[in-house]
Amino acid sequence: MKYANIHLGKDVDIDPSSSINNVIIGDNVRIAKRCSLFGSPDNLLEIGSGCYVGMNSMLNGYAAKLTIGCNVSIAQNVSIMVDSGPNASEPMQIVFPIIIKPAIIGNHVWIGTGSIIMPGVSLGNFCFVAANSYVNESFGPYTIIGGNPAKIIRSFSDEEIRKMEVR
């Protein structure tokens, strides 16, 4: 693999079994074992400061822009992608065209283990994605979502929001 466009902030900890390429990573980011994080020369994957990426997670920002905010917690076995489709089969693409859309993960988002975030999704600040969720549409800030496909379980209460905003 040709490594290029790797911009690391201060105190970044990347397990040696993980792979990164075409990325901008902020300060104090932790990337666990066997992760694959990549953009392309035209679409650098951006990860804000204070983030954690759990084991075996894949962040694919190759075909379009993938932006991860600050203080985002991504549990193990999470996939976030900006393109999806049957790329090995042109006949299948006639019926199921490849989807290529940017994805944005806001600040202070928590993505539970085994979740899949599809192309074109935007998650607002303080969004919580329950484990094993399939997220194929966007959700606003202060929401708890989950399921297959993901739906709003509930919104944060005013009291919960006040507690989080004090910091």
C-alpha cells in the first residue's frame, strides 16, 4: 500500500495492526486494533480531536467526503461508508446503482458496537446510535436512535441536555 496524506495531531495513538491513509486526525485520538480508516487524495477523511475508534471498525471515506466531529466514540465492529453497492457486478448495478454520498458525524456522537452508517447520513451533535443499528437516514442532535433500519427511540430531555452543555 502506498501511504500518503497522513496528517496526525498531537498525542495520537494508533494500534500497529490498524491501517490509515489519506486522513487528517486531530489531537488525542485513539484507534484500536485492526481498524481501517481511509479517504482518497481528493477526499481526505477528517477525524476531530478527542475521538476513539474501536477494534475492527472501518471508516471508508474514499469516494466522497467523510467527516467525523470531535469527541466521537465509535465502538468495535462499526462501519461508516460513503459508497455502497455491487461494485463487482455491472449487471447488478443496473438494478442497484452504486450510491456515493458524503457522510457527517457530529460532535460528541456515540456509535454502538456493530452499527452500520450508510452513505449520505448526517448525525447531529450528541446523537447516540444503539448497538447493531443500520442507519440509512440522517438524524438531528440530541437523539437516541436504534434498530434496522434505525428510528428515533427518544430525544434527550431538557435536563440531560443542560447537563451535557455545562461542560
